[in-house]
Amino acid sequence: MLIWIKILLITDERPKRGRIMADRYDGKAIGIYEADSLVACFMGLDAAAKAADVMIQGVERNRLKSGACVKMRGSISDVEAAMVAAIRVASQYGKITASHVIASPTPDTDIAMKMTIKK
């Protein structure tokens, strides 16, 4: 029994999953869109993930309305293609209130993105 516990402690020394995920986002282009309907956000998110090689960094519900903001990361070309697909599909289900692609985010932008995801 004692041997098994020692093996478990040795093999369980790996980085936390959240840190690994955060490292995968650093320095990648950012695509952000906001819609007035949560359904529109999820339909757009689904279309974006299927259209290009992007990682969905987060979905934040709007506290005042029923909409949400979707944040995705990837190469510039992938994020641009994903945003086109997301906006095209999401606009069928609700109004797109804002959208933008940040091609080369600064380290401060990466920090701010992480802070808003965890709020």
C-alpha cells in the first residue's frame, strides 16, 4: 500500500490544466463578438469552431441583457475565417452588437482577457 501511494504522488506532479490552457492562448490572435441573444452566441460559436482551427477561450453572459460575448483564439487567418462564419450564423438568431479581431495582442491584452474570463 505504501508503494502505491508513493507512485501516485510522483506521477501526479504535472501542471494544472488551467495553466496549460492559458499558455495555449498567449500571443494568438483574438476574435471577439457579442450578440443580444445567448442562443445566437452559441450558434455562432459552433459555426466558428467548425469553420477554422480556433480555440474558444470563453463565453461571458451579459449581466444586463440576455446576450453574451464569445472570445476565440488562433492564428490570424483562422480567427478571421471563424469570425466570418460566427457572425453569419449568429446574425440569423439575434443582433450582433459588436465584433472585432485583434491580430497581434500585447501581453497586457492577454492578461486582461484572462482576468475577464475568470470573473
